[in-house]
Amino acid sequence: MDPLEKMHFTTIDYVIFALLLVASMGIGLYYALSGGRQRTTQEFLLADRGMSCLPVSLSLIATFQSAVAIVGVPAEIYTHGTQYWFIGCAYILGLFIPAHVFVPVFYRLHLTSAYQYLELRFSKPVRICGTLTFIFQTVIYMGVCVYTPALALNAVTGFDLWGAVLATGLVCTLYTTLGGLKAVIWTDVFQTIVMFAGQLAVIVVGVQQTGGLAEVWRKVWEGNRISGIDLNPDPTERYTFWTLGVGGVFLMLSLYGVNQAQVQRYLSSKTEREAIMSCYMVFPSLQVALALSCVMGLVMFARYSSATLLPTVHQPLCVLYPQMVLYFVMDMLQDLPGLSGLFIACLFSAALSTISSAFNSLATVTLEDLIKPHCSSMTEARATLLSKGLACSYGLICLAMAYLTHLMSDSVLQAVFKIFGMVGGPLLGIFLCECDPCGNQTSLTLKPLCLAMAFWVGIGSIVTRTSGGPAAVSHFNCTAVQLSGNITTAIGTALNSTAVPTSTSSQPMGLQRFYSLSFMWYSALSSFTVVITGLIVSFLTGPMKEEDVTPGTLYPLLGNMLFFVPDNLKQNLCCATPLGHRVSQQSTWAHHTHSSGLCSLVETT
Ligand SMILES: CC(C)(CO)[C@@H](O)C(=O)NCCC(=O)O
Ligand code: NA
């Protein structure tokens, strides 16, 4: 089949896609009309703090599993082999630390916004800075999320690009504004199931059409796509065990530990135990999600590794990065009506579940951190109305951001990882000061400096196009066919080139070398610089006075690590800082702390 020829999309496919939108709207309407009918901010933004762990955990994975991962990961596996799969190792610490360090601290403080924590621990300017950083990161991210599936669908089926963007953006805005966080979480549950079903269907059909599991295995093995563990310490190497397993932990922490979208879900849990449980339950579901995308990449490779299986041998199969997966799916499923619709629904489910979380969490931080502190007399009814207005406005901003994404040209998965690292990394660094009882105000004034450095390496790599090794295009010998006029980065796959690509470019030198740092390290690098400069400055300027530390805002890291040391010795080491239990008890804690000082308190847990 000619890659430039648009593929057929039957009525059943359109119906399935429409059903997804209708069902999501239905869930939104249900929560607008049931329960407390979304008349308080507690219900609209925090689902009445009554959620149980199963929906919360599925919603947690849906938030950062967007169409970017669904189309980006298989393409990554196809071109670079299975090395990326090792990011699964980062999930262990990347979820264990949030469950036991961040969740208890945030939950016991009874927060609404994660950035409230920054004011309790440090000061108001730090909180504002955190909130603005989050808004910046999320607004860019949601543009990419809504644009990616629409572009892929447009390129392969000719479905109107802006029609798809408008449909997803508007439907999502509507159900988010109507049904609040309850609707967001329950649509996430439904959409996660559709997402898994769509990917599974493609894998099953793909394996069957390629000639069975053994055949798929033989082809990916012969094509050198199964990567062993790569322990190369070079930080400019795109994917190695270190970039994925260690750098990935920091990426996971910034997403699952301190990102408002996720923190809000922990806070909406019925009890602290449920919140911790939901974090644990993310682990298996996230492994399933990762395995599905990786296996899909392998099946795709197996199918196209041999020229004889290609529909048209004379035409090189060259597809653009985001479209590659969709091309594969449509090529395979076109004779099975309904299944391609299911995959399109899977792609849009992934997008909807991400942008709905973005709208709700953006409304929350804007109201709680930017507006409420200035209007203390606002009534509950007004605040709820305002938060609905905010959710709706962010929905419209999302459409504008989709247009901006249209003008960008980086590979989407890379672009998203770069944004997460550049913007989310420094923010994670500030939150990591949770474990540093001595951290003071002054130590955070250097934050802009660290942010500047994170941006320097990120922007430098975008401008010079170097991060994580040369672009895939240079690996393969191919004439790039441009499916869409606006994207210039094309990923080519030569028909017969199944050998592992050889790196052709010379070693980068000097600044070039700094820019070519693998983007998987961005989060780790920027959060580390914040922590290290923070430690040095607070050491030089003297630690924060004990009575200035808000009780419950410190995690007794040293105290817990030295669990084998007797309590009285720990007191002398000044590392037994208590963890507050509830905000209602805060006054007692405060009283206690002010009269006796933090060090004399023995940990009660
Ligand atoms: C968060 C991870 C890394 C977990 O595997 C993954 O879901 C991911 O790559 N997410 C970012 C890209 C996206 O928006 O889907
Ligand atoms: Na999603």
C-alpha cells in the first residue's frame, strides 16, 4: 500500500470513536447531577476526599500515559531496540519513594495544592514560584497531548486535524467542568481500560498476521532489536541502564511524587492508607502499560523487517515518527472493521485522560495558590463557580497550545521528556528539601540559577539537535517522505536495513558535549543542582531555626535511616523530626515544638 494514500475508515470506526466521547460526557454529566452536584470546591477539586485506591491508581497511570507514549514508545523500540524497556526498573524507587516520603507528608498536612507545602516549609514566594513552574510545564504538555493523536490520525486517515483537536479539547473541557475531579477520575478508569484494550487488540492481530509468536521473536532477534543491559557510563548516550534506571527515577519522582495532578489524587483518597495503596497499585499497571507499548514496537518491527511482507516493495516505507505506529495499525487492521476504530479510541482515551487531569489540577492551583490568598472573603459558592470557570478557560488555552505545538518540530516523546526535566526537575529539587531539616530560605534564592542551567542544556540541545546521540534519521539510509508539511524531522526506515545502526557522527566536544547530555538525565541533573546548592548555602548561612519550621513539613529521612540507633541518641543527633498527623492536630504540634524545640521530640510513628 502506498504510504501517501489515505486509509479507509469505516462507519463502525467512527461510531466507536464517537462512543468514547459520548461515554466520557455521560460520566461527566452523571457526576454533575449526583452526589453533592459539584457545589463545593471540596467536591469539585478533591472529589470530597472520599476516593478508594483502585480508581485512584488507574487514574494515576492515565495522567502521564498520553498518546505521546502510545505512539512514541513503539517507534522508539522499532528504531533503537528494547533498551528503553529498562525504564521499568525506575518504577520501583520511583513509586516507593512517593508512597513513603511524599504521600504521608502531604496527606497529613491536609493540603489542597502541593505548592501550599512550599509556603508551610519555606515562604510565600517559593510557593508562587512552584505554582508558576507547574502551570508553565502543564500548559505546554497539554498542547502536545491533544495535538499528537490528531496529527497521527490526520496523516494516516485524512481525518480533519483541527476537527479532531476541537472535538477532544471541547468534550474534555465540558466533562471536566461539569463533573469535577470525580468525573476526571472515573473517566480515567474507563479510558485506561479502552487504552489497554486497543493496544492488546493490535498486538494480538499483529502477531497473528506476522505468523505467530515464534516468528515475531525470530525476526526481532535477527534484526538485533533485543538489547541486553547497556552499562555504558557515558551520560550522552540516549538510553543506557543508567539513564533509564537512575535518571528515570528522578523523572518518576517529579511526575508521581510532587506533580499537582498526582498529589491531588493522593489527597482525594479516603485515608492515608488508601493513598499509599494506590501508589503501590500503580506499579503493576504501569509495567503492563510499558510492556504493551514495547511489545507493539517489536511486532511492528517483525512485520516490516522483511521486504516481502510489505504491501508495495518498490516504495520505501518511510513514515514520520508520530505516524509510524498509526500507519502500522491501519495497514494491519484495515480489513477488520471496528478494530482500527478501537485503536483510535485508545489513542484519544490516552489524550483525554491526560488533558482532563491537566485542566482540573491547573484550576486547583490557580484558585488555591494564586487567587484565594488575595480574596480571603470569597464565599464557597463563588469559589466553586470560579474553579469551574478556570477549568473551562484552561480547556480553551489547551486548544491554543495545540496550535503552538503545530509549529514545533521535535520528536514528541523527546520534547515531552525535555519539558518534564527542564521544568519539573528543579521543582522536584525544592520538594526534596523535605528531607533536609536545615534547609533555609536563602538556599532557595539560587533556584532561578538552577532553572537557568536546566534551560541552558535543554535549549542548547534543541537548537543544536544533539541530545542523546544523533537523530534517528542519520542512522538509517532512507529518503524521507514528508506526510505532513509542517514536521521536518522524519524517521526513515530502510526496507532492508535491519542491522543495528552504526553511529556515524564524531564525538561531541566542549559545550556541544554538555548539550548532548541524554534528556533522561535532565530531571536528575536539575533537581540535584537545587539540592546541592541548597545544602551548601544553608550550611554557609546557618540552618533554619527549629522554631521556624512548620511542624509536619519535614520527612525524618536521617531518623528513619538510623532506625537501629536508640531514640535518645537520635535526639542528640538532631535527626528525629516528627511527622504531623493531621492539620487539626497542628496546633498541638506547634505548641509542642515551640516549647521544646524539634530536636527534643522523639518520633512517634
Ligand atoms: C511516565 C512514563 C515514563 C512511565 O513509563 C511514561 O508514561 C511516559 O513516557 N510518559 C510521558 C509521555 C506521555 O505523555 O505519554
Ligand atoms: Na492519559
